Amino acid sequence: MTHCDYFSLYDADTGSLTEWGAKLRRGYEGEVSAERRLDIEYGRLTYREVFEREGVDRATLETDDDAIDPQTLLKAEATRRSAGIPVTCPHEPVGGGSYCKFHLPPERYDEHDLTREDVCASFIEIINGATGTDAQRTKCFAGAQFEQIALPYRTLTSTSNRPVQLQYAEIGTLDLDDTVVDERLELDGARIESLSCEHARFRRSVSFERAELDCQAVSFDNTVFEERVSFCGADVSATKLEFENCSFESECEFRDVAVELELAGADPSMIPIVFNQTRFADSFDCSGGEFYVGDEVGRRTQVGVEFIQCHFGDETKFGDCTFGRTAESNSVDEFGGWYDDTDADDSDGETADVEWNLSFDSSVFAGRIQFDEAEIAGHLNLKHVDFSGKIGQFDDMEIDGKLRLNGAEFSQGDIDFSDTVVRGNGSEVSGRCMNCRETSFGRGDLDFEDAEIDGDVVFTQASFGQGSLNFEGVDVDGEARLDQTSFSGKRAAFGRLTVGGSLTLQGAVYSVTGGTIEFEGMTVEGGANFRQTTFTGNNIDFGRITIHGEAGRSDDWQPPINFRETTWQGGRIDFSNAEMGAGTTYDLATFSGEQVVFTDATVRGDLTLQHVTFNTIETVFTGLEVLEADTFDMSLAEFNSNRSELQSMALACDEAITFEEATFESDTDFSGLEARHAETFDMSRTYVGGNLIFDDAVLACGEVEFSRLSGESAMLEFRRVTSDDAEIRFEDATVLNGSFEVDGETVYNFEGATIGDINIGHEGDGKLFEHFVFRDTEFDGFDFSKNDVKKELKQTGWRIHTSHRGGLRTGFPNTRFDFLRRWSRLIKHGPDDDSTHPEQLESTYMKAKLGADQQGDPDTVSQFFQKELHFRRHTYGYQFWERSAAADPETNRLGLAWDWIANMTLALTVGYGERPSNVVLTSVVVVFLFSFVYRGLDALPTGSTYIDYLTYSLQGFIQLVVGIQPAGDVLVRLFTSIEGFIGAFVIALFVITLTRSIDR
């Protein structure tokens, strides 16, 4: 039997490889194992029989420099052996020629009265007639040249198990529409110019490895592959590649496939590569594949690969794939250039932007998926994808467009996006981003470490899994939106996250049992919205975060940094060294755990913590700085901590610093606090349950308020506090224990307050009660008998209501005729509504008297009793001169005048019953006064001296006249009786006042 000569590798006449040998040589790299390649390269395999079989003169090879390289022939032979191609063609030559009808060039068909239909019919006949005893391998068509293989609506089958070998064949048209192929097809290295395989079924494996498909379109729509199919290393050049609605029931391999799209004349509305609704029952391997455009795209606006609504049953690999590069863009620096700057023209002849899309929308990945090191010059769409496999590797990717994960669900495995770069530039599409809206990540780990996103990141309503969540080192140029996201796992890490726009986590819930939620070192150029977010973990770390609060700000952000209604639950909650570059709010937030730390944090703008609740063992704000602000507001805050440390805070605000109605259940330390520039410092209506310490604090504000402070069980310590020109007002406060020490100009005003056993002291000018003002103050345990207090009281005339500051609050020392100036001002101008009313001062000293009496201090009781009656007289005087008289002004005035006179009389005569010396002085005055009366009446005989009159007056005063008899008439006897009557009363008053004085 004569065989076809096509399979000869060597042409002795030309001394070079034949056409067939050249084809096999080109397939060397893809066909031969690595071990055999090394053997050939280093000469360990000589294949001596090859030289003999091919008629090669080895001596000629050694002496002729133009002869064939022996390794070239050996490589062709190695490829043949690896591919299982026989040494000789099993088909007979036609017409006595050298080639069979399958290797005969189509242009020579006419020489043998052949047509392409004849060749195709022979091809079918041979396959269908092949048997299991086919020793000559008649199903081998390797290297064949077909103008057409058309098998529509046929069944290709035989009883032989040998494959149909079409390796390195050249096929003009391969038409397998509606064909059932029950044979193994090997088309490795084949060249096909037209391929259509719709509604076909391959019951055996099929291989297109390293095939060259230079077609107008390649279509496998609705085809079923029951066994393995491989396009590894295939080179496809087409306007369209379709595998829509296919079913791959075994392994599917597209490794290192190269798809060059020729789109200049294609329909601009067409998506060029389509796998939609395809089912991959086993693994799908497309790693190392390249998908790119080889020409100008004309009026097209979208180019891409679609795997929409596909099902991937086992491992899926796209690792190291390249999507969307141009034929010229081979380096990393040039990657994505086509996507960003295309030469496509729009309908007006101007350059148009083109989007590249790699879409897996609504697909299901049941196994492991690998996208590691893939490069996409456009968008990666994974919307509504179901990742139910155990591992998803998206690390080290480069995505020039958006990454969309809207509605995706990761139900089982670990997801790794670490070191992925999402550039988000290219065509000017609004909201360039990594879009993961409503995505569900399952029980595994999710890793985005060191990923780079040039656009926005959107994880709105995403659900992260139960493993670990890693956003460490992620760099986002645009906005990062994670609002309403949820995570319950081992660890959530956002450390070193960088956001060029704003960051949103509103309504998010992050729970880490026994682990860490970490934002340490995070940087946000814009605002940050954490409103209504819940963090639960053993350690919640916001340390060293920086939020500038400016770039990309929206009018809806009020303020730009928002932790309102946020809940932290866990061990240590750390904001130490945090820097907030704009207004920040924690209103209605709740901190529950062991420790809350704001040590050395800085806020440049308003800071509000209204209604904040601290249910912790320790709360620390030490070193907090608030700069360039209008307000610092911690009103209605609740410190339920065992200890609260707010030392050395620096609050520089223009308007208000307020802790109004705050609650401090236990020890709270404000030592070293600096509150400057504000119009008010307000801690009014606060509740203090433990020690409240303000040692060395600076309260340099317009007004300093501790009014209505409730400290029944508290200890207040205010040592060396500086307040510049403002009084520190404790009006209507309750301060039962504490220590207040002044070493400067500070004044404490306890008007209307209730004070207990507090220590007051002043290291300076010695005028203690110029720095402590008591008006209408309740004294419940205050000890006036302390040596330094009583000493100061004696020096100041027992006055406790005045200070050295403010209007009519006259200070010390008292001038002798100061009362004249007061009464002159009262007569001219009437009562001053802004001044302290004497009625209040009367009440002040009455309460001071009761407080001293409670402590068993009679001396102080006496002094304050006199002050009480003294200011009662002032009250009568003010009421007498008041402009707005009551219904019967004259009657009221007369009564007030009488009360004033009576009070004045008691003050002068008996010192309100507290001064026996006043009674003695009154007695002397009466005696001298009546002595002049008697002399004027010539009550004694002629020749009596003034001494006689004085003696008579004294005897009349004590009602005992001895020796001297009056010479006057009844008028003398009347005045003598009056003097005796007065004397009896005065003597009785003396006895009473002396007794009271001795008792005290």
C-alpha cells in the first residue's frame, strides 16, 4: 500500500524541514513535556532512527553550515510523538500522486476531479467506518487541509475509541451546527477560518489547544460538552466569540487563550465575547488568558466579556488574565492605555470613550474562584453573583474601571482582595467605584489589604462574613460608602485605610467576639459619617486616625465628622492621638466596656457630646485638644464610669464650653484643664457622685457656671484654679464636701448654694472672703470656727457676701462713712434693681447664723445675728424709698419708718442684745443727757455745780436719790421719774445682754 508523503519531516532535496515538519516545530513549546524539552536542548536524546527514517545524512549535517539544525528536526519529532501522530499518513494518495485527498492542497482538487464536498464526505465515511481494529489509525487527519467540514444535523460516530486527529489541520469552514459528535476531537494547533457550532453536542472530549481561529465569528451557542474541552493556548481573532447557553459538564480549559477582537466593521451594539447562561459543571480554567482589541473600534462604546447568569460548579480560574489591552500595550506601564484613550470615533467624527466590561452578573460560583493578578482595562461586574465556594482570590488585581459587587453574596468561603488596584478612571462615568452594594460575604475571610481604588468604594448594605474582614492599607481616591453594612466575625481591620473623599458607615453593625475592630492609622480627607453605627468587640481601636473633614464635603453633613447615636460595646475603646480636622459630634452615643480613651486626641472645630453615655470602668479624655472651635458641648452626658479622667484638656472655643446637666457618677478629674476664650464655661445642673477635681485648671472664660450643681455625696476639689476676670459661680449648687483653695484673683460665688463641710483657703493677700462670696447660702455642716476662717471673718467685719469684683459689690476695707454714700445714692436714685437687695443679705446672714449654730459656734452666731438685723434695717430703708409703692403708700411708709427707727434703736442701745458695752454706753448717754435737762430746769438749789447735776442724774437713773434734794417743781419730778423708768429698763437690758454674752 502506498502512503501519503505529507508526513515526511525532512526534504532531502532542499535540506530543510517540510511544511509538515515546520508545523510540528512551531507546536514544540506547547506539545512537549518540560523533561523532554530539556533532553532535546542539551542533546540527551538523539532520536537516531529519525535521521535514518527521514534519510538525513548526518555527516553532511556536521560539515555543511547551511544544512538543517539537528535540534529543529528533533523538536518536530518530539511534538509528533507527544501528540500521538503516526509516522506515516494512513490514507492512500490520490491519482498516483504524493498526497492523499486530505493533505492535497485545495487548489489542486481540480487535477483529481475533487470537490470540497467530496473531501468532507470521505472524512465522514472514514470516521463512521472506523472500527476498533483500525490498526492504521485511519481517523488521523493531522495536518489536513479542508476547505470545509460541514456536518450539520449529523451524528459523527464510530466503533473505534481512537480520537479524530485534526492537529495542525487547516480548515476553511468548520460547521458543526446541530451535530452530535460521539468522537474525541483533537484540533490542537489547527487553523480555522470559519467556525460555527450551535446546538451541537460533544459526547467525548474536544481539544482546540493552540488552535488558530481567524474567523469572522466563533459561535458555540446552546452547545453541550459532556466531557473535557480545552482551548488552552488558542489564538482567536474574530469579531465575536459566543458560548451562550452552553453546558460544560466536565473540565473546561481556556488557559493562556488569546482573543483578539476585530471590531472595526462589527455591529456597535454587539457584545463581542459572550458566555451568558452557560453552565460549567466542573472546573473552568481561563488563567493566563488575554482578551484584547486588535483594531479601531469604530462607533462602538462598549467592548467586553459577558458571563451573565452562568453557573460554575467547581474551581474557576481567571488568574493572570488580561482583559481589554490593545495589541501594542504589553508592558505594565502601558496597561489600560486603550481603555483610557481610544481612537474610536463617534457619529460626529470626534473621539469617543469606550468602556471595557468583564461581567459575571447574576452568576453562581459554587467552587473556588481565582482572579489573582488579573488585569482589567475597564470594569469588573460581579453584581448579584452568588459566591458559595470556599475561597475567592481577587488579590493583586489591576482594574482600570469599576469593581461592581452590587447584591453579590459570599455565603461560605474566604474572599481575598489584598493588593488589588481599582483605578476607576478611564471613561468619564459618574461614580467610578468598587461597587459592592447589597453584597453578602459569607463565613470566610474577606481580604482587601493594600488594595488601591482610584475611584469610589461602595459597600452599602453589604453583609460581611463570620471570618476576618481586612481593609488594612486600602487606598481609596474617592468616597468610601459602607453605610448599613454588617459584620460578625473574628476580626475587622480598617487600619491604614486612606480615603480621598468622605467615609460613610451610617447604620453599620460590626461585631467581633473576643477580637479587634481596628481603624488605627486611618486617614480620611473628607468627612466621616458613623451615625447609628454599632461596634462590638474586645478592642475597638480608632487610635491615630486622621479625619480632615473637608475634601468632598456635602451640605448634608452636619457636622462633617459624625458619630451621633453610635454605640461602642467591648473592652478598650481607643481614640488616642486621633485628629479631627473639622466639627465632630458624638451626640447620643453610648460607650460600654472597660475603658474609653481619648488621650491626646485633637479636634479642630466644634466638638459635641450631648447625651453621651459612658458605661465603662474608666473614661479618659486626658490631653484632649479642641481648637478653632465655637463650642465644646458635653451637656446631658452621663459618666457612669468608676473613674473619669479629663486632665490637661485644652478647650479653645469662642462661644461656649458646656457640661450642662451632665452626670458624673464617680470620681472625675479635670486637673490641668485649660478652657480659654469662650463666652461661657457651663457646668450648671450637673450631678456629681464622687470626687470632682479641678486642681490647677484654667477657666479663662467670660462666665464660669457651676450653678445648681448637685454634689450631695461628692467631694469637690478646686485648688489653684485660674478664672481671669470671671467669678466661678456655684449659685444654687449643693456642695457638701470639698476643698477650695485660691492663690490668685479667682472668686467663688456660692449665692443660693448649699454648702457643707468644705475647706476654703487663699494663699495671697489674706482677704479670704473677697474670693468666696456667700449670698442666701445654706450652710449644712460648714465650720466657721476653723482658725483661718474665723481669723478672716474678724478681719473683714464678719462680712461674707462681698467680693473685690463687680459694680456695687463694695469690697474691703470698709470706710467709716461708707454708709453715708450708700444712703445718698439711695435717696437720689432709688433702689438699684441690679444690686444685691438687703432682704437677700438679711436671709444670707440668717442662714449663716443657723449654720454656725448647727456647728455649735456661739460667737459666730452672735456676729451673724447682728448682721442679719443690720440688713433687716437696710431692707426697711430700701422699702421706704422704693418708687413703686403699694396700695396705701403713706401708711406703709410710716410703718417702715417706725420699723427702721426701732431697729436702729436696738442696734445703738443694746447691739441687738449681743453687746453689753452698748447698754453701758447708752446708760452713760442717758445720765449725761438728763444732767443737762436738770440744769436747765434749775432742779437743784442755787450754787450747785455741774457735778451736782450729774450726780443727781445718776441717782435718778438708778432710782436712788441720796443727800441731794431737788428744788424744782413738778416738772423736775416728772423728768426724774422718766429717767428712773428708763434706767430700770436699761439695767434689765444690761443684765440680759451680759448673760447672753457670757453664755456665748
